[in-house]
Amino acid sequence: MTSRYYFDAEKDGEVIRDECGVEADNISEIVEQAELGLEELRETLKLGEAEGWTIVVRDDRNTKLLRLSI
């Protein structure tokens, strides 16, 4: 069953919410998307600024499912 998942970026109380999300069928797809999000964040931020950021995956009910740190 396909569901929508959101990938928020968090650091030191700052939260950048993903308002669009992506659809995924299983946990493998969710992890893959989260890892892509981390890579994009690393590429966007300058060296040293990326440290401390975390991608938090939540579902459409706002339940946090997964945390991946840079």
C-alpha cells in the first residue's frame, strides 16, 4: 500500500518541514529517499554547516518513523 512520507530537516531546535512529501510502498523506499535527502542537504550546506542536521521521516499522521543524522 502506497503512503505519503515527509522528510523534515532538524538541527538545534530548528525544523525545516517537508510540506510535499513523497509516496512510498515500503521501508526500503523510505530509507532510500531519506538518504537522498541527506545527500542533498550535504551538497547544499557549506562544509561544517552540515554537522548536526538530522532528517526525520514522518508519515501522514505525523508519526515520526526514522531519524538519519549527517
